[in-house]
Amino acid sequence: MKAGTDLAQIASLVGDPARANMLAALMGGAALTASELALEAGVTLPTASAHLSKLTGGGLLRMARQGRHRYYALADHQVAGMLESIMGVAATLGPKKVLPGPRDNAMREARICYDHLAGEMGVAMFDAFAARGLLAVNGSEIALTESGCGFFEDFGLDLAAMRGKRRPICRACLDWSVRRSHLAGSLGAALLDRFVALNWVRREKDSRIIRFTPPGRRSFALMLRD
Amino acid sequence: MKAGTDLAQIASLVGDPARANMLAALMGGAALTASELALEAGVTLPTASAHLSKLTGGGLLRMARQGRHRYYALADHQVAGMLESIMGVAATLGPKKVLPGPRDNAMREARICYDHLAGEMGVAMFDAFAARGLLAVNGSEIALTESGCGFFEDFGLDLAAMRGKRRPICRACLDWSVRRSHLAGSLGAALLDRFVALNWVRREKDSRIIRFTPPGRRSFALMLRD
DNA sequence: TTCATAGTTAGATGCTAACCGAACTATCAA
DNA sequence: TTGATAGTTCGGTTAGCATCTAACTATGAA
């Protein structure tokens, strides 16, 4: 009985269409202002404000003031993971897909999950790193190996900076489309940043879709191979 | 905007206290009748009936008639996993725990997750199997190794029967208390059945808690070791 | 058949919560 | 100061939904 109460409390926060739209928008990883989220949810500012205070009060969001703006973001990875898992259920259950549609396919191939790469490309990357011994995978405990350290530093990542943070460097995140793990944690986030900086990928405006540029796709494949 | 709608639809199903209690009860793995679930949720039969038709209609539950009873169960593992992940968020967010409490600790040590063993003991078992090469773990893709086949058959499991079914033999399931993977799939379910048959463990009445008998605990530790 | 139990359907009720407009506060920019 | 933008708070309205009782259907047992 107690377990059900906790469950309902969190789920009902997500269960309102306006709030769900806000959360879905925040799955893009960027922090958004109250006004932007109001727009996203299709409600007026006062309504959005009420929703946002519920979400922050419930611990799903965190807020940072900046001047006269208030930026909202998902509280942590656990919340992002929960949302992904709900979306996963929704995706398999909603058999309303007459045909998948090109946007759907793009989402399956590569998308942003909070702040790291997910979808088939994300899973492929994770598998390749594991196979090459750059990551030591044991259950869902993942660690950087020595050769992994060298590889990622060569690739231009600042591992020292990551170690300073409280956030774990490596984490596994379960993919709703592929149902396999991909790489999250600060390493996952840094890799995606780097891909963007190298112009390998481009984020589609106002969506979670990530598109590989043609040269980016080649370089990415090369990186996984050798 | 579309993603949010799907999200809200599923989450709102879980977001009602009565329904959440039913789902929590079904996390125990057993199929329950409408009356039992009504009792569990603390509502009258008609109310429960309405909830149950929503849950089945929404794809979270499946129902089987049996004489004049109707047995309800979670639709699949994905739904169970989603519920676990919501519970995980609830557990870390709800800092209302003044002190953990003995029942809480028992849940953390060993509990049933749909139909297999979860909690610290579940994670320990998974790790031990992986370390001994009985399971080949690659990301969240898990396979039985040759030595694993021998081991589990010696332990009294009927692997041939499992292969016949559509359900995957091995699957990883993320643990909300320990945040590590443990073994799900038909192998995970069969192991738990076997533990019960061997009297190593006993399910606590009306809860998800699994208690190891003293000899069971010894035998279990031995099994992990050699 | 007749009775009992399991469950659904229908109808009525009442509460909660989402929503908006209007007024208020806070920050920035002249 | 004055004006503009960002956001919150307040009050009132509305709609949806969970809930119950009562009546109905279906299955099994005597």
C-alpha cells in the first residue's frame, strides 16, 4: 500500500499533459525558462508556473535563477532514465503507428538523451568501446580502462576535469528504442559535446533528433573501428 | 508535444493511488483477481473494475479468465521495469525516511521483481555468475556460456524448455535499491523457482520481500563461490 | 432449477486540479 | 523614475474523474 502511494505521487506528476510536455522538452538536455516551457506545453504563464513549482517541489526538476529568468532542468539522470523507460512503454504500447515515419526512424537512429547520445548509434558506440577494451563492463558497473583513458584523451576529452565532479564518469543508460545499454555519465556527455564541436553531428532544432553529417558519419564509423 | 502526450497517457494510468496500489501489488509477480486487487487498493469492486479496464486497455496489464475469476497480471517485463524505475525515483526523492526501518532493509536485501530475485542478493548473484564466466555480459546483452549451461542444468533447471519459449532466457534488470543489474528473463525466473523449491528462500505473505532461510543463505553463498 | 459468488454496467455525486485573467513582485534598461 | 519583461500569487470557473450504490450478467455449485 505504501509502495503504491509513492508510485502514484511521482507518476501523477508526469501524468498531466502540460507537465509531460515540459518534461519531454527538457529531455533535450537544455535548461529552459518558464516562458519557453509554457509555450512548449501550450498553457499560459500562470498555469505553467504552477506546474513548474509542483515539478520542482516533487523533485523532478531543479531550478536556477539567472537575472529575471528562471531556468528549469531535469533534476538528475535518474529522472531522465525514468522518463525514457515510460516513453519506452508508450512506444511499444501505442500501436497507432500505421507506418513508422521518417522522424521516428531518425529518433531511433540517433537522439539526445538528457545530455548524451542514444539510439542505435549510441548503442553501437557503447558496444564498440566495450569490445575494444576501452571500457570495462561488469553488469551495469562500467569503468574506464587504462587504454580507454589514453584513447579518450587523444580524442580531446579532459578526463581530469571529469574526475573532479561528483557525477560518475561512466554510467549505463537503457535505450527505449533498442533496449540495450548506451553510455551516459560525464564521459557520455563529453563525447557528445565533442562530436558537436567536430561538426560530426548536428542537433535538429526543437527536437531530440541528432543528425550525423556525411563526413561525421564516416569519422564516427572509423573511430569505432580502429 | 507528441512525446509528451504519450508520456502523460501512460504516467496518468500509474498516477492514480488506487491503480498504483494495484500495480505495486502485481509487482509481486502473481496474477491476482479483481476482488483481491480491489482489496489491495482499498476500493469497492465496481471502482476496481473500472480501474482494471483502464489498465488493460492502456496495455499495462493483461487479463486471463478462469472460471468466474479474472486474473490480472503485469503485461510484460518492460512494464515491470518502468514501475521499478519510477519506484527508484520515488525512493531517492522521498527523504521522509527518518530511519530506514527493518522492512525497508529486508526489501533492499532481497525481494521479488515481477518473477525473479532482486535486491542485494540478486545483484550479488548476477555478479558472481558473470565473474565465473557462466554468463557472457556485453553491455546489457547477456548470454549463457557453455559452462553456464552445464552449471544451470546441474542445478536442476530445464534449459531446453526455456529455449522453446518466446521470452529471452537472459535479461538484465536495473535494481532501484542498488542501482546495478540483476538477472531477469526466464533463467532468472527459473532460478527463483528453484530456490523456493529447495526451501532456500520463502516469500513473505502479502509483500515483495524474500527471506532467506539460514541453511538457504549458506547454500546460496556456496553456490556463488565455487 | 435455484442460490451464491465474481464481475460489469449504469447513474448520481462530489472533489480535485487544471486553467485563465487580473493584480502583484522582481529584475533590467533607459 | 519610468517603462518593459519575467514570473508569481490570487480568486473563481470548469471539467474530468474517482467513487459509491444499485441493478444486471455470467459462472459454478447444490
